[in-house]
Amino acid sequence: MRKILALATLIVVSFSCKKEEADKLKVDVSNIELNLELKRFDIDFYTTKPDQLSTTKEKYPMLFPPQPDSVWINKINSKDEQELFAETQKVFSDITEEKEQLTSLFKHVKYYNPKFVSPKVITMLTNIDYNNRIVYTDSLLLISLDAYLGEKHEFYNDYPEYVRQNNTKEHIVVDIAKAIIGKQMLPNSTRTFINKMIYRGKKMYLLDAYLPKTPDALKIGYSQSKLDWAENNEEQIWKYFIEKDLLYSTTKDVDKRFLDLAPFSKFYMEEDNQSPGRIGEWIGWQIVRSYMQKNDVSLHQLLQTSEEEIFKNSRYKPKK
């Protein structure tokens, strides 16, 4: 009976903490004015007739590096290019939902950063250039729609599963938020594993603030089963880091095992393949969440706080 009561208490406390955290990030952005400018270069380009090319080039001058017009016309008429365009249109003929998500994201970013100006958004195709699927500058945002056709699409058959699972339309707004955060945070100059974890945890907490309604699995890029594994084994993961004396390690091997993109993390145990990759990033996220729950600081103050201070004042205690 005592064990049952203890478990019930733990569940209630855990639920209360999550609710408190969610309430803290529940902000009203309805009065923030924002005009989202979005243009469909993918449609405009691949439906351009030869005699209309000059008009399209005038509309998107930054997307036409110096080339003879014949190069662009051949690209438009290419069978493979048109197939890619047709497949993309099946998924993104209507992007009303994506526009609404972007509007909400930009409003949340502006809420926390009043000087933020929403960029001009242009959708395009890049022959599935996965590493450059989102390109963001202060004034321009390019989205490669062909990188988000769905994890089971045949175009991604050569991709490993842990990469394919993030090639969905639901991940567009997450990747855009990450691109914005990448511009807002100074590069990481810390060397220890714990500091790198917390640095990445800061980025994840910004995702919590900018995308308060987005599920954790989407934000971290895990399948639900991998996220469940992380949550169910949080205490064991932390114990492993402590017992193996990894927190203040500066070796690249530790980064490869627990921070780099991978199908799973490497504890060198039988159940490694059940774990998600980048488990160090997930732990860092939980540490930062703990810090924000237990300290009255703003998002701006969080970014100004050192990783060492966050760790010290987080009083992090993993769930059993």
C-alpha cells in the first residue's frame, strides 16, 4: 500500500511540475501584429513558360544566379524536376496550415524578442538537399518543401529511419524555429559534456517557449517510442553519466556517443538500440527545464546565464 501511495504521489508531483511549466510558457500573442509574407517560388518557377521567365526572374532576383536562360528552361522542362514538383504538390498544394503555424511561431518569437522582424518566406524545391532544407537570414526564410514529403515517401528510401522520421510536414515549423534559435544564441564555446548538454538544453527550452503546443517528440525529433524510453530511463541514464565520470569529460568520443545525430545512444549495453540518439541533448533539456521551474528568471536571463550556474541552481533530480 505504501508503494502504491508513493507512486501515486510521484505521478501527481510530476504532472504538477509539467502543468506549472506549461502554464509558465502559456502566453497571449493574439494582440501582436504580424504580416506574414509567403511566396510559392516552387509553383511560380515550375509553371513558368519560356516567354514568362523574365517576369519570374524579376519576382525572385535572389534565386537566379547568373546563368543563360536556357539553363533555367531546361530545368523547368526536366522530367525528373517536374516529377519532384508533382510529388510536392500532392502534399503541399494547400499550405494554409503551415502559414498558420508560422504566424504563431513568429508571434511567439516577437513576444520574447520585440525587435524580431518576421522574414519574407519563400517555398522552393532543392532536389532534397537535406542539410539545407531551411535557410534563414534576418530578412529571408527559404523552405525546401521536397524535404518534407513524409517519412514513407519513396524519395527517402535511402535515408536511415531515424532521419526519415523527421521528413514530414509537421517538422517544418520545428526546423524553422531551430534555425531562428541558432541565430539568436552565441556559438557554444564550452568543452565539457555537461556544459554541452545544457547549452543544447537551452535551445530546446527556447523551442518550448516558441512552440508551446508542439509535442516533445516533434521538438526533439524522436519517435514516440524512443521518447518513452528516455522518460522511463531518465534516472538510469543520469546514474550512468555519474558512475562513468562523464559529466566533465572533454573527449569527442562522448559527444559521438550521446550528442551527435545517430540512430541510438551508445551505453555499450544490450538495449542500446532501444534508446534514441542524442540522449545527452534530451538530458540537458530536462536540466534546463528544472532550472526554469525552480528559479524566477526570464527567457532572456536564461540565455545570459552560464551553463555552470544553470547546472548548480537547477537542483536537477531525474524522475525514477
